[in-house]
Amino acid sequence: MADITIKDIADKLGVSPATVSLALNDRPGVNAQTRKRVLDIVKKLNYTGTGFSRTRKGQKNNDILNFLVYKRSGKVIADTQFFTTLIESVERAARACDYTITLTYCENETQFLENIGNVLATSAAGLIVLGTEMQEKDVRLFEGLDIPIVILDNELLGMSVDTVMIHNMKGICEAVNYLYSEGHTTIGYLKSSFSIRNFEYRFLSYKYALDHLGLEYSSQYTFSLDPSMDGAFEDMNTLLAKAPQLPTAFMADNDLIAVGALKALRQNGVRIPEDVSVIGFDDIPMCTFIEPELASISVPIEQLGTIAVRRLMEKINNSGADSSFLRIAVETSFIARGSAGSNAAGAISTVK
């Protein structure tokens, strides 16, 4: 059972990977019966991976890495395909280096201050921080910690810290160029109503790509939507009820927003892609299970986790000698699918 993961346990119990993680970390949000079922199967399978702070027999404390999930709101970091895969990739990469991962959730600065002492008490060799929702000012919480640290999924410009992030600009520019090549000159944006650095960089990249092509940015084509699929669906329905003028294509901050908006557009009589093309970001598996299949910007999630662990290993193995800070951007690529087509009909004035 050496290769068993949190997802394997979740599948056996019929619960989500997040539920398993919460149970293993004794976090609220899991009832006593479910917690007992998780702990019973963990004991039966002798599982000692992600989210379980018990060390292996004969293992030294400095064979532990801590994966700290830092949430400012939880509106973006949630039990989604993207973050489940990312956590699992970190676990696998750490295990390949003969390290055990312990998982810590911090939902705000207060929880961080309460939990960081426990993290340091394990004498973990290093710390990977899921910084998707972090802002630059949050980095100060880690100042003075005598432990190698790598921030994952946030660029944090201007901060002296190692980061492994997504190359947001490349993917956005490729997608906008594709739409332009298909005849689209009015390209809108489906923007998250909750801001994180990745979304900010994607929006800036979209505006840069328009300018590079000689296209004018128009704020009337930027729609603010909740970052969840259901929330985006509801918000888009509300906006469409006002019969706004629509562009011939939309870029979106992520796939969940794109899927929610696509469903609302179709429900309101807008044909996809004949009337409006839609492109998401992340290329989660859901993209190929909707109709039409969602064009998206593919993120190599496995590489993100693996590279973060490798960089942390470099810092651990060169402790005291490696004072440099690296910003590693993982390449993205545009995936054309049925939701993005040619602009044959031109812009539509209002919702039908």
C-alpha cells in the first residue's frame, strides 16, 4: 500500500479528498462517524502520506515536509479537481524523495499564528505553502522562520521568496490570438468577483494581448462573476436578464467561471460557439464532459507540485549555501475545443 493516496481513501469511503484531509488533520467540518471511518481505514491500510502527521516507523522528524494551505477566504481554494490534483502531485513528489507530507490548513492570519508553532515543532525539513489566495503582505508571516520555504501557485512580485507559478501571460496571449485568427475582434472577459494574483495577471495579460493586436479594450464586455461554477451561473443569469450587448467571444479567469457562464448563455438562447465563443483556464477534466466541450488553457498541474518539491529539496540540501530566490514559471498551452469557433455571424446586439 506504499502508493496509496488521499484520493484512493476518499474513493473507498465515497467521500471527497478534502473530507479525508480534514479528518486526518482533526479539522472542523467532518462529523464524528465519518472521522472514525477515515481513521479506521487509514490504520487498516497503514497510510502515512499527505495529511497524516504520524511519522513512519524509524523515520526521523527531518524526513517530513509540511504542506501549508493558506486561505484568505476559501472562495478560490476549494475541493475542486485542480487543487485535489495539485495536493496529490506534491504528495507523490515528496514520497519519491523519501519524505512524508503533513498537511496544515490556515484559513486566516490568526490560524496561521496558532498553527505555525505546531508545524515548527515537528522539525519539518521544509515548508511548501499553497499561496493561491495570498497577497504580498501575507509573506511577512513567514519572515524569520528558520526553515526552507517555497510558495506554490503565486508569483508574489517584489518579494524575496522562492515561487513556483503558472505562466499566465503565455496561455492568455495564445488564446486571444486564436480568437483573433478566427475573426473575433470584440473579445470580452469573464472576471472573478474575488481577486487573486493569478486572476489579476490573467486579466492584465488579456488587455495586453488585445493591445498587441490593435484591438480596443471595452469595459462593457467585462462581466464580474463569482469564481465558482454555480455562482458564475447565477451571476451570469442576472446579468443576461438586463439584455446586455455581448461580444463574439469571452475569455474567463478559470474553467469553473467559464462553465457556469456557458450554461447561463445557452439557457438564455445564446448559441455556443455560433453566437459567442467561450474559453476557460486550467483545463480541468470537466472541460471534456460538457456540451460543447470547453476550450481552455492547459496547466501542467503535476509539474507544478513536482517542481515545488524539487526546489525545496535543493534548498534543504544546500542549506546555508543557497541564498538565491528563484521564480519558476510553468508553461501553459491553449487547447482548442468546441466552445471556441469562428466569428461567422458577427457581434450580437442583445441576448435573444
